[in-house]
Amino acid sequence: MSTATHQALLAVPECLEMVLQELDPTTLLVSAQRVCKTWRDTIAGSQRLQRKLFFAPSDGRTDGARIRNPLLADALPAFFNTDLRKPTRSDSVLEGLRSADDQDAPLLRKGASWRRMYPEYPVTFKLGVIEARGPSQLSFYSGVLDVPGGITAGKLFDVAYTMNLGRRLPESWFAVYWREKERDPPLHAYSYKCGNEEVALSRMEGDIKIVVYPKYHAKSKHGPESVEDVDARYAPADYEFSRVSLAHTNSQDWFG
């Protein structure tokens, strides 16, 4: 097939879309859109390609499986930890966003595309938060945030930043738990530990798929009162203060 024929085929939007559909998500997002305005407009205007990049809601054909966004998993691995028992140190997440000599961190730029992406398919519309507080005998506070348009990576990050990452707390950890209720740890009436995340999870609604879990040993109030209380050094340029209203869920101490 001649070069002229190739060019003629790629000039047909439907043919170009089929070719672009074969690209891996990273190439499609980073390289293909820079080829020319036609390619960029085709990618932006195609629902199929936008779904491949997790910019548009899934068409529902996931066969019941939850599909993680591979681009976000590479860029923000701490948000795909999935294990409440192995939280991530907050300072390690912040260091990954901006190093001391990097004043133009791509992930924090205004209009950064990752914030519009969905972290998984099918899209989730309710986000849970469990906050573990106390130096040793943990108390739990939990809340649910309704997100009518679906939880994007930007919304997920902003909630985590408001509740934990942007707070000046020593010895601070957090985890993002990709919850499937039927796979929650078994609930015990009394824990052999000082605190038990299972109790807090048991009080949450069944259709919550993602839980942000701030955990720290510093004594502090229930999160910041306003955006002025949040450390702006690592906040994205488009950051929105996203506090969740928390209520006391359970307190497990040595007396049960």
C-alpha cells in the first residue's frame, strides 16, 4: 500500500479512530495527540478513545470486573495500595509529587489531564472516608461523600489531600481501599488490637467502592476547617477543598 493511500485512509475519521484504538493508553495520551490537530481533535471527539483514556464513563461492558486505570496506577501508585493494613506514609506521596528542586511539577499544573480521569471502571459515585485518630487507643470517624458526576482522580486526590496529605501531621499515613463489601475482613465484636477498621467499614453503605483511610498518631481536631488550614505546597493548582462530614463510628479500647 502506497504512502498516499495510507494518508488517504488516515484522512477518514472512522479509519483514523480505528488505528488510534490500537495504540496503548500512554502512547494515545502522550504522543498521538501531538502529531497534528486532526489527530488531537479525533481523540477528543471519540467516545471510544475517551473511554480508553478513562476520560469518559464506561459503556458498562466490563463483565462485572472492575478495571483500574493503568495510567493513574503508574503516576499515583499510593492511591492503588488497596490494603488498609499497609498504609502509605504521607510524606512519601508528597515527595513523589514534587521534589525540592522541582518547581514545575507536571502533576500539580493547572489543567493537568489526570484530574479528569476516572480511576476505575465502572465509575464510582460514592466515596467513603474512615479516619483513625488517637495515639494508641484508636477512635474511628467515618463519612460518605456523594459525587453525582462520578469520582474522578482529581476528586479522589482532593479528598485525600484535605483529610490527610495536606495536613501538617507528624507520623501520618493513609491508604486507599478499593472496597468490595463481600470481601471485607470478617467483623469481630471485640478486637485483640486497640482499634479495628472492620468496625468502621461495617457501618458504611454497600455501594461505596473506594474508601480513603487517613491514619495518624498525632492529636488533632477532625480535619481542617477551611482551605487556609491546608498546606498549599503540594496542592494541585486546581485543588478544591473537599472535606467530608465525619461522625463517630466506634471506639475500641482495652475494655472492648
